[in-house]
Amino acid sequence: MKKHLLIFSFIALCSVAAISQPQQLIAVDHAAGGSEFFTRLDSAIVHAANRDNIYLPGITMSIGTQIINKRVQIYGSGINPDSALSSGRTILTGNLRFVTGADSGFIQGVFVDGSIIFGTDAVNQNVGYYSISRCVLNSLSLSYANNNTTTSNFLIRESIIRNVGGGGYSHAVFNNNIFESPLYYFNGAIFSNNIFLTTVKVLEGNITNSTFSNNIFAGNCLASNGCTDNNFYNNLIKGGFLQFYNPNLGYCDVNYSPNGNGSIAGNIENVPANLIYQNQTGGAFVFQQNYHLVPASPGKNAGTDGTDVGIYGGPLPFKDGSLPVNPHYRLRMVSGTTTAAGQLPVHFKVIAQDH
């Protein structure tokens, strides 16, 4: 099916006061009807109700630590400095802590220069069915403490994740993300069509009963102590063979297999760097690099579903530009002079996203 982007372009005459700072406002679109506008995130959260939409502007906001106990949908303006050039990126400096009551909410299009954490203690961390997409996360923890989670059924996709801990988490699904660091404390999780840029052990500790399929691993030493009964299907391993860390020797050993009842099948091993990405170097994500596979890559159409391995495969491939689903400002032009009536000509071009 051919997809279309609807482009709305309009020119208006506005008073200078009307447009001086509109991009600074946080909009709360109430499910019951009507909208309110705020300059601070804590005020927006206090006045929001369950099922409300919160729209964040393309600015950097210092938020301290915000505790959210409501089912709200949070939209930023985007994380990519190129695609969000006109609107600006939404950058939150501080922490978001989702607690009981935040079930079935989601956040999209936000750069969290801090942490997203679920719960502040064992009582209020019971959050389920939460979704995170097209975000940059400096740190993500699905529990307030390792191996102590009661959260459940999360979906995290199309995001750049620098540090992550599962808290012993079950039923987490990670699709089409880019990870910069090893994983800790997951049980029964699913990792599909991700990119793992770390060259140290990908499964650093206590990963059990989880499934890894159609991913790309920059390092070939996959698992450390406490990692067992995991499944590895159709993953691409750069420059080496799938191996496990042998604690008795202190290094990865191709002859050591502590995987218990886990299955290993269909993996594409020892792939040279020039047969993976179109433009990628280093162990950190860079927006200007190109993570599409080269045409000759053995990862093309090699996933368990017949699509590419990596972030551009699977049922919902990574969206270039990482724009959120809400309409996006492609162009915003403000005249340098006012009219004789004191009005300021402005020109906006808004694109409605198809997904």
C-alpha cells in the first residue's frame, strides 16, 4: 500500500505577542474535551487526567524528578537534530519515574537526558503495558531495584538506549532499538531486530529464558555469569562466532556453553564489518551514520520472518528521522519586519505523519 504524507502550508498575520513564545508551551489535550497550556512539566502533569495527551515543545527543559501516576500519552517533537530542525528537539534534563496508575501510557519523541525508572519502591512499581518509542534514553530501568520488579508487559521500540536494566523483568519486548551497553537482569524478555553496539559482553549478568532474534551484535562474546536458557535465532555476529564467557578462564571460550536448555540456530557468524552497515563506526550511536545494511550483506532478508536483520527489518522497521506520530513542523518562517498594522507575517508548513 502506498503511503502518503499530508502537507499543510499556510501564511498568517499574527500579533508579535501571539507568536513570541508559543513554542515554549506544553499542551494538555484533555480526553474529556478542551486543552490547557503550561510552561512547566510538573504543572501539566498535575492538571492532566487519565487518557489525556501531553504535547511537549522542541526545547530543553530541566525537570528534576517527575513522578507520573496517570495513564497519559506524552509526545515530544522528535530526537533527531536534522528532522527536528524547524521544531527543535524535546530534551528533558532530569528523571521520569512512572508509578502505579501509569499503566497503558506511552512516551514518544523525547530525548531523556537522565533516567526513566519504573517505581520508587516495591509498592508503587506495579506498572504494566507501558510503551516507549522513538526516544533517546540515557538510562532505562524497568524496576526501582534489580531483581525486584513487579512491572509487566512493556514494549520498547525504535529508541536509542545507552544503559538498561530489567530488574528481573519478564514479558518485556524490545524491537528495533539501538543499545550502547550490556543488558542486566532480564527474565523471559524478547529482543528482536535490535543493534547492539557494545563489543564487550552483550548479556552482562542474570539474563534468563529470553529470546534474541534478528539482532546485530558488534561483539561475539554474548553471555556472562547467570545467563542461561536463552534462545538465539538468526542473529548477525560481527567478526566472530557466537561464544559465551568462561569465568574459569576469564575470557570467551567457543567450547564453553552454559546456555542450559536454550536453543541456538540460524545465526550468521564471522561477518566482516564492510558487509554490515552502509556507514557506521565506533561503539556509540551517531545520528549522521547510516545503519541500513549494505546490499551485499548476508543479513539481507535473513531474519526469521524473511526481512532484514537489524533495525530496518521486522513488522515495524525503524523510522528514519524518528519523528513522533503527531503532526510535525517542516518549515517555520517568521518575517523580520511587521506590517503597518503591527502584524508579523509568518509561514508554517506542517506535515501529518502516516505512522
